[in-house]
Amino acid sequence: MGLTTTKQTQQAVAARIQRGGTDWKGLLFQLSVLASLVVALVLLLVLLWTVFWDGIGTLTERGLDFLTSGTSGNPDTAGVWQALYGSFWIAVFVVVFAIPTGIAAAIHLEEYARDNWLNRLINTTIRNLAGVPSIVYGILGFTVFVEILDGITGGRSVIAGGFTMAVLVLPIVIITSAEALRAVPYAIREAGYGVGASQWEVIRHHVLPYALPGILTGTVLSIARALGEAAPLILVGAVTGFFASSKDASFTDELQGPFTTLPNIIYDWARQPQAGWPENTAAAIIVLLVVVLTANATAIVFRNRYDKKRHQ
């Protein structure tokens, strides 16, 4: 009986492989996927071309003056220097606090934690937090970093905004780092244990170098997410109008004082009805795209370098 069933299965598989004709359903699916890709690319190219066409004139005309000038009520003199400065410090807080903490948490969950109900609950919670709307993190940042920790952060300040964005991207860093660690073949760990290495030595010298390209990809995604958010920063103090920073302010005063970022200044300029602001808005978008693409390019360079070292 079993032999007959096996023979019938083999005949069915052979008939399926040798079957002639066209798989119309599969072809239709491929065409629909290709059409979706083409539509998405066309929309993206049209959007990028529109922004480039509107903003390149301002960047060409004003040059470095647009990058070094502060906020102003006059579109002819307004620049993005204060926004660049604020975005830089937001990125610093993410790199210093969110990325090391997220990678360490991922290492613990993947390499040290046991597979029990508590750790499964923690993993599920982290994945759910990655999908929470950013405005919720803004409310959290306002409650904790602006109100409760006012004596440390200075209230509505760069420090409060930086910590808020670090908390926002932390689940993304943990998830991407954990996936990169999970993709490392277990045979690499067994080889390390086989030569007498401790668990930390295996993680440090074998697992992490192998997973580093994936971890770098996740960190760049988190930085890009932080640089592109506006709503949470508005709640914790990012200025969407015009302000002048004091030249006599100390480093601490600057971190605890008013600030703005590139997404916030883009949001504010896009609402201005006067002539000149649409061009400034497009130019600021180009600057933001350059910043994000530079961060991506840097991560790609480091990833390729580690890939070469890993395969040597």
C-alpha cells in the first residue's frame, strides 16, 4: 500500500513538472507586482523632480548662505543653519543612547535570554512598540522629559527632543539587530565553542562581526527615522516659527534652549503664504535628503568594508 502511494506521488510530481502550457495565474501575479513597482517608482521620481526643480534655484542662487543663515521672517534671508544644528544633536542623542542600548538589548534577547513566556512577551511588546504612532512618543517625551525631568533637560529643549527620539527609534534598533543576530548560522557559534571560547568571546569575535552589516542597516534606518520626524519634536519644544539664538549662550544653555530641526522648519515654511517660501521649502527638503542619503552612504561603505573583512 505504501509503495503504491509513493509511486502515485512520484507520477503526480513528474506530471506536474512536465505539464505544458502557460501558468496564467502566475504570469498575472508577476505583471501586477511589476505594475505596482513601476507606479511607485514613477510617483517617487515625479515627486523628487518637482522638489528638485523648485528648490535648486534657491540653492544655486544663495549657495552657502542658505546653509549658514538662521531663521527669519524674510524668505530671501532665511536659512537652515539652526535646523541643521538641531537635527545634528537629535542624531547625536540617537547614536549615543538608542543604538548601543538597542544592540545590547538585542544581544541579550538572542544570545543570553531563555525561550520562556517572559522573554516571548518582551519580544512581542518590542515589536508592538515599533508600530506605535510617533505622536504617542511625543506625548511620552512631553510627560517624562519636559515635565518630570525638567531640572535635567531644561524643559522644552534639545535634550528633551533627543531623548524622545532615542526612545522612539529604540524598538527599531532592537528588532533589526535581533534579526541580524538571528541570521548568523549556528555552526559559527559551535565552531567557537569547539575551540574552547567562552560565550562572550564567541559573540564578540564571531557573531557580531558576521551580523554587523545587518546591524548597520538597522542603525541607519533608525537615524533616518529620527531625522525625518516632526510631530514628537513639536510636543517637546521644537520651534516652528522664527527665533534668534543668543550669541553669548553657553553650550549647556544651547542644549537647554529653544531649537528647531529640518522637518520642523520644512513644516513651518510650507505653511507660509508669501512668495519665496515654496522655493525655500523645496530647498530645505533637498538638504534633508542629502543628509539622509549621506548617512545611508556612510553605512553602506562601512557595511561593505566589514563584508570584505568577513570574507577574507
